[in-house]
Amino acid sequence: WCVHLLKSKSATLRGLKYDSHNFNNDGIDLEYSSDILIEDITFDNADDNIAIKAGRDHEGRANSDTPSENIVIRNCRLKGLHGVVIGSEMSAGVQNIYVDNCKAWGYLKRGIYFKTNPDRGGFIRNIHIDDIELQTVEDAFYITANYHGEGEGFNSKISDVFISNVTCEEATGTAVVIQGFKDSKVENVQLKKIQIKKAKNALSITNTKDILFEEVIIGEEATVPTHVSGKE
């Protein structure tokens, strides 16, 4: 990891530029941190651009009084493996995250990626993402409670995620993936004003509750319906 803020408070990261391509080479990792501003960063690194974390499994749950929270990410240029990530180590919880006006300037495997599994526990909630431009990705949005398909006994709670004003040139995998569990559904996710111009698969949404799509276009926008003259 290039920059790791551990148990940090009231910090600003501004104007950094990355050219870092080693294995697991995250750009910025926040852990048990709060009241953080990240702005005007140009990423070009081999793994997550920004990953918000909060401890892993028992160690994280034992520190539930220090979630990662109140984090603003704005005016950043994204390039690497994943753009903005929460997890997978998030056992103390992640909340009150605001991402605004960020643009990809090259390939990302996943643009927005939330990942946890039944080893983690904790929560991801009150996430606001607005005004994002993506180019070619594998998946534009990937929210999963089943990261690596492993773990048991400590399902995480993912809820209250608001994503708006996003454009994407192409998703070579799936445009939108949301994966919960039957006894721990992903709840209250709203996607508004989303346009993904080309996608191999549009949606894969399982074990969810209260998912809202408003003005979402995946592929070509439909116009007026075609008809055969004289027939209804």
C-alpha cells in the first residue's frame, strides 16, 4: 500500500500523483479513520485506487467504536485495478462516505466495489456517490456480501447506498452486480441517472430489498416502439 492512514482523524490528502505498479499496490487505504478529505489525486497504480477499511474479522469487531466514517473523496482521476473500494476488511463498520466528481482516465476492472463476506460482520451504510465518469471496466458497480465465497457466522449489513449521475463507456462483464444473503439482504440501494453505453451483461441482483432504478440505461437507449403498418 502506498499511503495507509491507520486510526487517523482530521486528515487531508491533496494533489498526489501515482505511478506505482507492484503487487497489491493500493493507492490510499483508510483504516479506523474519520473526518478525512481526499481530493485532486491522480491515480495510476496496480490495485485499488482508494480502499476504505475498518479492521478484519474478530480484531475489527473488537474495535467497533472506531468505524471508518465521514470521508469525502472528490475531484480524483482514477486508473488501476479498482476505483473506489470499501472492504473487504471492514469489520468495525464503514459509514458516511461521499464521492463526487471523479473520472477514470484509463481501464478499471471495477469502478465502484464494495466487498465483504460472512467472516467480517460490521456494516456498510450511508454511502453517497455522484458524478462519476468511467471508461472501459469489467463491472461498473459490484456490491457483494460474498467476497471470495468464504466465511460464516458474521454476515455484514449493507444498506443505504445512493449512486447518481454516472456514465460508463463499456462493461465487458456485468454493469451492475448486487449480492446479499437470504438472511442478510442488501437493502435500500438507489441508482439514478446512470448510462452504461455497452455491456456484456446488464444486471445480476440477488438477495436484495428495496432496490430502486431511476433513469438507468444499459446499452442503447430505446426510442419509440417499432410497429407493422396497420397492426396493433
